[in-house]
Amino acid sequence: MKLSVIICTYNREKYIYNVLKSIAENAFPHGNYELLVIDNNSSDDTALECKRFHAGFPDVVYRYYVEPNQGLSYARNRGVKEAAGDILIYVDDDATVNAGYLQACYSFFAQYPSAMAAGGPVIPVYETEKPRWLSHFTIPLITGYFYKGGKIKAFKKSGFPRGGNAAYRKTVFDKTGYFNVQLGRKGNNLTGAEEKDIFDKMRAHGMPFYYLPGAILYHIIPASKLTGAYFNTLTVAMGRSEQLRTRAISRRKYTKRLLIEAAKWVATIGLCAGYSFLCTPQKGWKLLLFRWNVTKGLLT
């Protein structure tokens, strides 16, 4: 069994070297994995940083591609097509991984032959002071924070791994098809949900996927992701992504999503009142703004 670690990147000159380095420094045989960079038309020095990495780690099986079609889904699909491994591991380009990351992935798929995908914790690393308005509910939205404990467990109902830290058997895509290119980020456009779309298709095909605590991603959060403007752009895009995803399935699916949104409004108002009672109204107001923006994206 061989692993293919795929880094899809766009204008990440500040971070790309460190994520590649963190993978290469794993205590795992270099012959058991390959490292692929899919550059989605970066206009900065991302390519130079990749060359610097390759020069410093010549023993790593490394390949670099430029994907001319703009969009994260295009880049992820290019990774599927170019990968030679049995297990495809997608790692975000603005992060690092723990020292046992590759071994955790390898051991898991060897020990769970029926498992078709897995994903581990996402831990935010702030480059600046953490804002007071961040709460238990908004931290995952902005930072991707994800933690389900210290034990391997199957995802059930609507749960799924996070797209920036997810591993799939390559055969998954024979049944689900590729990532939907109408979804996913394109340049500075923050549309998403392409990974949720894949996991929904996997669930429909009866393909199990798991939470893998030993594969940890440390997601770097710069000050630019903690601004009001970024919050508004991201959360409207979340709603828009859900509109695109559900409408592509059926009108009924979209209508059901709208009904769920109405129920979430009730819960959000209750949470806002609770934060006000706890004397942290800024957290509650940010939740209301999040809900407003998601609804706006769903409807427009």
C-alpha cells in the first residue's frame, strides 16, 4: 500500500514550504509515499518555495504540477488523476502536520480494510491575538477547528472529515466521480462544500469513513481571517455553497435545507440570548450575523 499526499495550493508562498517540510520530516519511509503539489496558477513565489523544498529533501518522491483551470475542485481532481498511490491524502497548504501523521494514516487503512476514507483533528494556530467574539460555534467556521476525541470512530448520520485533512482510498472516486467543479474555492472566492458533496455521495454508496485522531493538522490562522470583512464574505459563501450543492441534487433537497435553516434560526436566537446572559454579547451577535449571512447566501 502506498500513500499519495496531495497539496493543492494557491498563492501560499508564506506557508507552503513548512507544510511540505512537516510531511517530509515524518518518521515514515520515503519509499512508502509520494508528495504531490498541485499549483492552481499561483502568482506569487509559491513555485520557488516548492523548489527550495525539493532541493532540501531530495530523497522524497516529489512531483509538481500546474493546474490551469482555476478552482480547488479542479486542483483536487488533478491530484486524483496524477496520484500513483492507493490512499490519497489531502492536506491544506496553510498548515503543518504532526510527526506521526503518515504512520497514522498508513496503519489505519491497513487495519481497517473496509474503511474508504478518514480524517483527523484540525487544531488552529493563531498568528495574532484570538478575538473575543470567537465562540464554541464560530471557531470551527473561521478556523476549521475539529476534534472528536482520542479514539477512532465511524462518522454517522451527517458527520464527515474536514476537507483540508482527509484521506480516501483512490477507488472511492470510481464510484462517486470527481469533486464537483461548481463547488470549492476559486482564487479568492470562498465557495466551498465540495468535500461535503463527496462524503454525501460516499454515504449514499454505503462507503464508511472514520475519524482518525492520530492524523493531526495544525491550521495557521492569520490576522486577515479574523476581520469582519472576511467573516462576512466567508459566511455568505457558506450559504451560497449549500444552495449550489443542494440544488444540484434536487429541488426537494434545497427545500429541505431551507427548512433546516429556519430551525437553526430558532437555535441561534436562543444561543444569542444565552451569551447575553453570560455577559459575552459579542459572541451572540456574531452568531446572529453568521446565521443572517448563511441565509442570505442560501436565498440569493
